[in-house]
Amino acid sequence: MSSDQPKKKNSFTIIKDDSTDGHGGYGGGAISLENMSSVIVDPNEDTAYVDMGAMHARSEVERRVKFQPDKDAVPNGKLYWIVWVNTERGENGPYYAGVTGCEIRVDRSIKRAYKSMPEHVTRMEKALKGKIIVEHMDDHSKNLLRDFLKEFNEEMWNNSTDELKEALPES
């Protein structure tokens, strides 16, 4: 960060330690984001990849643009999806527990982009709670996401719920 930019305040703290260890001090009852990842699905380039910068709204696709709360402000924006993926460990091993997608539109030519911050916060929370919310994604993007999750860790895909596999079916 260059010295001419104002310092940004953290909007939340990530606590990796187990908050149930009995000390009851700072972080007691905090939500742990230790098992949360952000996957960028780019249907324009036929790719999907992990970009942990999205956890703080600083993914590569979110950089160097000014976000607008109105989708009409970026009528020529390229579609991307930020997919919140939460993993858990079940009796058969680790699995993709919560998977929720959020739309963003980016128009680099005007340095503007659209995303709904309330939607991102809500969907991240729902992924933490094990919800699967991808029905609003286009089929091509869902296929990219499914293929990425399978290739990233086939065991985790195989251990995942039928709900996820039905939401991201083989074409």
C-alpha cells in the first residue's frame, strides 16, 4: 500500500483459534472463517479459481474499479461470480458443506462495477451455515464451478451432499 492512500480499517476480525476453549475472552462466540474460501467463476474466460482476496473484497476482479449498488450503472459489465465455499469434516472425511454464488459485473473501460454488498454478506453467512445457493447462476457458470470443485479435490466432491451434486449436475 502506498503512503498516499488512506489506511483501511478492518471490517471484521478473523479468529482462527477455537473460541470454545473456555477462556471466554476476546473472540468468544465469534464465527470462524477458517474453512471458508472464495472461488471466482469467470464464464467469459471459461475459468474458475480460488482468490482469497475476495474475503476482504480485494479479489483481482474487484480491484481498480468503483463499485455501484445499481446494476444499471454498468450496462456493459462482464459477468463474474464470487462463490463462497465452506468446507467441513463429516464421518467420511472433508466435504464441500456450503456453496453460495454472488454476481458481480465489471466494466474495466469505465472503471465501474456492480455488486450487492448485502447479498455477499448474506450469502457468505449462508455458506457458513451449510446452505447451497447456486440456482440463480447460469448453466455454463455452474458447470465451471462443478468441474473446478471436482478437480480441486475429488474426495471432497464425492463426500459432499446430494443437494450440492443436484444443484451442480453433470451436463
